[in-house]
Amino acid sequence: MLERIRSNKNGQRALGLVFGIVFGIFLQKAGVTRYDVIIGQLLLMDFTVVKVMMSAVIVGMLGVHFMHSRGLVRLHVRGGSFGSTVVGGLIFGAGFALLGYCPGTVAGAVGQGSVDALVGGVTGLVFGSWLFAVLYPRLTPFLSRGEFSNETLQELLHIGTWQAVVPTAVVLIALLAALEWLGF
Amino acid sequence: MEWLSLEQWSPYVCGAGIGILSWLSFLLSDKPLGTSTSYVRTAGMLERLFRGDRVLKREFFQKVTPSIDWQWMLVLGIVIGAFISSVASGQAHIAWVSEPWLTAFGAAVGPRLAVAFIGGALLGLGSRWANGCTSGHGISGTMQLAVSSWVASICFFAGGIAVATFLYAVLAG
């Protein structure tokens, strides 16, 4: 049943659209499609972005690992390396601050009428992605430099899945509580 | 539908909602929520308009086909969802320059669009370089406890905080 839904290409496109509409509503209602909210986060004055991301991670993590333990879902963990993850992450961060949106929230910003997100942001994103595709053959040796030896936190720490999931949830909840307590 | 016309929902409610959405996306689509690959697919589709099928010979486009898939539709859905949400709350409006840029650097459209384009280009380059963005790594990857995603997310924010601070505390300050 699940495999039939997952392998229906047009059905998946329709489902993607529905998921996107719901995602867009949550992003817009949370305020993270706004330039001032993202910049406020990066200047450490407004913690809305962190609150949204951490609550999504807590709820998502518990459900996804529960479904995985029941054999209902597959995990999709990506490997990483110093050359790819750290260097790419820092380039991304610079772009995050200059644009004031990220690749998901920029789409939401377009929907609410922010022209800088469409004319500057989306065109820039398409151009930068294209540049990577062009440079890719020359970048591959660098991208694999310093590969991480472990894919997940539980492998890294040699512990069971729930021994990693539960403490992570507790730490994230404590961080959110601390932010509220500090008045953010 | 009164809830849809509210200007803002609690960030915790929105975050939890996105968390539940990710359950459904793993369960029904066998995919983590993510957005940035759609921009490189778009780039490939546009290049194909000009250069034809030669584009498909690029090593990267053999790995990631330039076509409209589940995630591309998801990004389109985000535009529509945010449109619905902002129209319902009366917040939708055409804005070229927003605060705090306005106060710091003025209302001129050119500089803002130029910086937004450079920022967008770095986001596109960086998300492919790191193999994910604030959704794919920041939310979907960290919830799977992927080492690469936690490292990526820390770097996204480290880079972002450094450049935003330079922009607003040094240049504009």
C-alpha cells in the first residue's frame, strides 16, 4: 500500500504540492518568511527561527524514529565531510545573512509579496546552483576531503537509537525553556 | 477559518506542525522535507532551454535530473501556502525593501536587490556544496541525528551570524 503511493509519480507531485502548501502556511504564520525575523535571528535578537526549527526537530525526531522502529519508514541520512559540509555550510551562512531568507523561506517570502525574495533571491539561488553544477567535476576532489567517519550521532557515540533520541529531545526542550526564561 | 486570518501563530505550534508534516513526508513520500535541490533542477531546466540536451551530459545533472519532481512541487506549494496565509491575515503586500535594511541602508531598490542576488547565489552554491539547506539539513537531517546535518546547521548559523553582524553592527553601525 505505502509502496504503491510512493511509486506513483504524479500522485507524488500532487502530494508534494499539498505538503508545500501546508509547509508554506506554517512558515508564514510563524513569521520566518519575513526578512526582519531572519536578520533578527542572525543578530541574536529574535529567536523565532530557532524556536520553529527546534520544535520541528523534537516532534519530527520522536515520530520518525518511532515509525522507523516499526519498519514503516526508511531513514535518509546524508554523509558529510569537512570539504563539503563545513565549507559549504559557511558559504550558505554568508548567503543566508545577505539575502535574509533561506531556500525554503524565500519561496514563502515570494508568496507574501516580497520582491527582493523573487527578483534578487530566487534568481540568485538558481544562478548559484547552476554555478555549482558547472564547477562540480572540478570540485569533487575537494568535496570528499576529510570525510566524516560516522553517519549518525548514535554511531559516533556507540549508543542505541533511543539513547540518542531521548537525551537530544530533553536538551532541545531545555534550550527552548532557557530561551523563554531569558525573555526571548 | 478564523485561525487562518490570525497574523501569527506560536512558533512552537508552527514548529510542531512542521514536525508532523515531516512524519507524513517520510511515511507517504519516503522523502525528508527539503527545498534547495529544486533550484538546481530549475537551473538545469533553464539551461536546457538554451543549450538543449547537451546539458544532460553535465556530470551533476546525471546525478540530479533537471525535471519537475516531488520537491519542486513542494517549493511551489510553499509559495502558494504563504500567499494564502498572508492574504487571509491581510499581510500580503508588494515590498521591495524591508526593515531593518530600510533604516540601515535606505530605501534605494538597487543596492538591496544586488545584495539579495549575491546572497541568493551564495545560498545556491553553498546548499549544493554542503548537500542541503536549512530544511534538508537543518530540520530533516538533524531530526534523523545525522552528524553531517548537525555540523552543517552549526556552520549555517555561524556563517550567518558573522556576516549579519558585519553588515548591521560594523557597516551600518
